[in-house]
Amino acid sequence: MRYRVSPGDPRLHRFHVTVTVPEGEQTLTFPSWAPGSYLMREFARNARDIRADREGVALPVERLDRHHWRVSGPCTLRYEVYAREKSVRTPFLDEHLGFFVPTNLLVHAADQGAATLEVEVPEGWVASCPLGEPVTGPALARWEARDVDHLYDAPVALGPFSRRDFTVRGVPHRHFIERGHNGDEEKMAVDLARIVETTAGLFGGGVPYPAYDLVTLTARTGHGGLEHKDGAVLLRPRLSFREPKEYEEFVTLAAHEHFHAWNVKRIHPDTLGPRFRYDREHHTRDLWWLEGGTVYYEERVAYGAGLVSQERHLKRLADLWARYLATPGRRHQSLEDSSWDAWIKLYRPGEDSPNSGISYYLKGAVVILAMDLELRHRSGRSTDDLMRALWDGWGRHGRGYPEGTVRRLATQLAGDDGTWAAWWEAHICGTAEVAMEAALDHAGIDVVAGAAKPGSWLGAELDGLVVASVREDGPAAGALTPGDELIAIDGERIVNLADRLRDIPPGTRIDVLLARDGRIVLRSLKTGMPHPSDLNFVLRNAIDEAQRRVRFAWLVGLSPAPS
Ligand SMILES: [Zn+2]
């Protein structure tokens, strides 16, 4: 197969795609999803003017279902794809940027082998793609892919990017960033190199790719990332690179996506690669390890690389714990179920999500933190060892591991005394509360709540004055409903709800006037005490020798792979 992608007039937001289809009756698949982002997006819905011809004679394109077309080759297939969703996983095109993951744009044949991808690069723009060297326009970039999975794992970014190169362990890394941001690109390159070095040190033996392209997209608002085998794409707010806490979000996001070059892209269950079907879901119970583990290690790596202080590291972990505790859905969904149902739950959030589910990113990270301290306490081993065992046993060899392997390896590392199975069942398979205080105690760390916010708490998320969701364990449960528009409290019109609640002592009965589905309704409720959103992990002074050992091994940073 041969593909040619043209941005046409970028102001019109349509990529023009031409596919040279080989001989024979061909069933073509237009992918419905992009690996790493577990939602059926049916990318074919963005295509129009789909037509085929052989030497100028029109041929039919038969639609078989939402993601399959049939044509008779040899022929040339042409279509346009609308590209106006700016994210790391969807096509976007305007006069400043062209971006696509090939799953967004390109069909593939059933038995497709190698493919050639040609992209027209406008004048003054740079085209980056992990398939090969960047190309500066005006030019036709041409890259070769071994097979469909290789092609679909190689995002193409086009634009007048800034570029900084750095080399780690002899391997070239390129950082492309959209212009107009407020950061220091030299500092970013230095910090990114430290991240790469720290992660390579954890796994031992260098980096697993021949070259790495990191692309940072920027927008007025937004946050996201998508991992690939030989690169990653980040999205951050355009003016979020100067203020230290915002810059912290950039380096930890970069550490996260880069860590995926190991965990997810090479360490994964055998149900999640290396080959994919692009017209159906791939389910696994292990996303908590893949994503939660990567959240935990983005923190460990950024701290180990010296980009986040010990104080901030502890605070950031404590913030994860506070967010976990603020999600009542943790009592209703296990980590395994959250992983399995990613396609219909985490990626399709709704008003009931906080009550019925828990993110495998968030709880995964929290549980793996607890697991790390448990292992260090029980056997002096750690999740670093677990990550390395998965790498050495499977990832390094390009194989997926059989589901159940993470548990088996963790059990070996724990040096099971008969209680590990119960720990695992409670934390991974069940919905019991995470034994965080016990885990932290192994390192002599206490959870200390900061001052509660003054005033009252309703237990409802609001978008302006409209209720977005209601916590099932909060004062508003049964009184307010998503969609309610709040009008007045105790007869006084609400101007700013947060200000108003600050002046009401917890435990006060209030009458809320609201509009619900066009009707005016009066509801009474008793306000609650705000949950402590400010939790801290505090190092205790008086600790015993065992706690000192765990704390030192854990806080000294990442333990490098034994050489
Ligand atoms: Zn991730």
C-alpha cells in the first residue's frame, strides 16, 4: 500500500488522502481507535467524498459496516478527512499545525505488509514522524513502515515547530514544540534528557528505541499525552511552562509518556499487542498496572531525576491519595473491573461516574505506591524489581506477557508469608479500602490533614450554577440532581455559590430554590463539613531500624538496575 497525505489549504481543515490499492478484491479497514486510547472513535465518520478509480474510470466503493469498505484493486482510492479536534489522538489541521495519528486517516488492507507514507510538507514547516528523519518543506516527506502496526504507531506532526535535539546513551532524541509558548526550550531539553537517563537507569541497558520524537502541542487549555514505541505526543496549555507548579505538570507528563516506551508499548499483556485489530476493542484486566504504574513512575522518575523536590514529591503523592478518597465510586469498582471496562466507563465519563467507578490511573498509582512500600517492608524488594522482571521476561523480547503474570511475579517478590494473597485480592480484585496508612507506616510516614476549608460542603460538582454531578455520600444526595440550576439559598439569590457556602457553618439546614427540567422546585438539605482536600505525607522523626531501611531505599530515589 502507498499513501499520500496532503494538507491542501490548511485553513479548510481537511486532509486529502490518496491510497494506491494493490490488485484483487480488497476489504479495507478504517480504524476505529488508536492504541493507548481505549475508546471506539469510528474515525471513518470524519471522511467524505470517498471514491475510487482505475486509470480514470470510476469504481464502486462498497460500505460493509462502520469501518470496512470494499474496493476492487488495482485502483486509486481518494477521500478527504475533516481535522478539527485538537488532541493527541485525533486529526487536526489549520494554518499553524497539522497533526494525525495514522489510525485517524489511513485505511489498511486485510493482509497488508509494508507501506509507504508520503506527506506533503508546506513551505517553512517541519514534518516529524517516528518512522524516520524529520523533513523541512516545501517537500514531500516519505517514510517506510514494516507493517500496519508500525505505521499506525507513528504520529505525524506538521508545523513551524521549534526543535531541540539531545542524545542519551548514544540515541538521538528530538523535541518539537509548537511556537508561542512561554517556556525555556534549552531547559526543557536538559530536563527531558534527565528524565530519559533516569528511566533508562531504572530498567538498565539503555533505551529500547533507535531514536525518539517527542512532540509538544500547545493550546489555550488542555492536557494530554499519547505514547508510541519510538515517540510520544503531549498537549499542554500554551502559557504553562514558566510557573514552577505548571512546569512540574509538563515534566511529569513527559516522564509519563516516555515511561510508556517500556511500560505499555513493550511491557504489556499479550491481549494488548504487539499486533492489534483496529476494528474492535482489546480488553485487559491490567490497565491499572500499565497506566497506574506509569503514573506512579512518572512521579518517581521526575523525583529521581531531580526535577521535583522531595517535599513536592511527597505532596504530589499525597494529592493522589486525597483525590482517591474523594471518589465514592472506589467502593463500587475494583481495579481489574475499571481496567476491563475502560472502553465504556473511563473513556466515556458521565454524571454518575464519580459514584460508580474509579480511575485505574488514580487508584492504580495509589495501590502501586502502597505495594512498593509493602514489598520493601516484606522482602526488601520493590515495584522497581517487578517492573524490571516484566521487562526482562517479556518486554525486552517483544512479547506480551500472559495475564496473571504481574500477580505471580509480585507474589514471588513479596516472599509470601500467607497474607499476600489477601492483600492482592483486597487491593486489585476487590473494593476494600486501600491500606495506605499501614503501607506508609513501613517507612515511618504519617498522613496529616491540612486545615479544612471554611464554610459548608454540598457534595455536588457544579458548572456555574448548574449541577454536574452529585456525590452519593454527600449532603446533596437525594436533594439535588444533575441538571438542576441553583437559583437561591434561603430566599437569597445566588451570585457566587462558593462565596455563599463559605459563610454558612457546616450542619446548617438550608432551603435551595432551583429549576429542574423547567419546573421551579424547593429542596431542603443539611450542609456538610468540607472533606480535607489537603492531605500531606509527613516523615515521622522517631522511627525504628526497619522503617529507616524502607524509607531510605524508597526515598533515595530510583534504585538503578543491578549491573
Ligand atoms: Zn499513560
